[in-house]
Amino acid sequence: MTLTPSRQPTTVTGRPTDTPALRQKIDTSWKPTILPPACSCPASPLPHSSATHSFNSETANIARGERVDGEQILQNWFGGHIQAELFEEVVGLGGYGRTLTALTASDLPDLEEIKEEEEL
């Protein structure tokens, strides 16, 4: 089936969206590269006690887009002397071969509290 110029799909601007010239410019061979999990090496920057580290130890979790959550301590992730609990949420990003980790804290000390502790 060939489209006549008046029946070609167009955008709001009236320009054709499917022409032979455009089809040649579009690379349809691209596919996302599946990478090994971040913690597959022994020198992983992830805390070994974290839900993310455990999650990434099985590549199937990432590929299937599984989700887990857990609790963690701020010092395990960022070091330092501030004591705070974190809520850790982990999601596998499927074909991208990556993991998304969200860390949230409900009761971080404010800057004034930190300065007071440092003065003691």
C-alpha cells in the first residue's frame, strides 16, 4: 500500500512523519545493553548489609523488575558520624540491567544540631 501525498501521516505542523528520507535517518537496530549487576565485583561500593547489595546478587531480580525494601543506617551508605535510620527501596530496571535505589530518612538532624554536636 502506498500513500498519496495528501494521505501521508503528518504532525500538527503539517510536515510528513513517515517519509523514505526519515526512515533512512532512524536507527532501528539499537537495543539496550544488559549490563552485569553493580555488586558482581568484590570491591562493590554498596554496603554489604544493604537491600540493594542483596537484590543485585541475583541478576534475575533486575531483569524481572522485582522490588524490595529494607531499613539501613545512614553511616553504612555515606560514612560520617551522623546517626539516622534510612528506608531503602530497590527496583530492578529490567532490560536496562540497572537498579534504582531510593533512600529516605524521616528524622535527619538539622544543621544546628550537627554544629552543636561538633562543638562538644
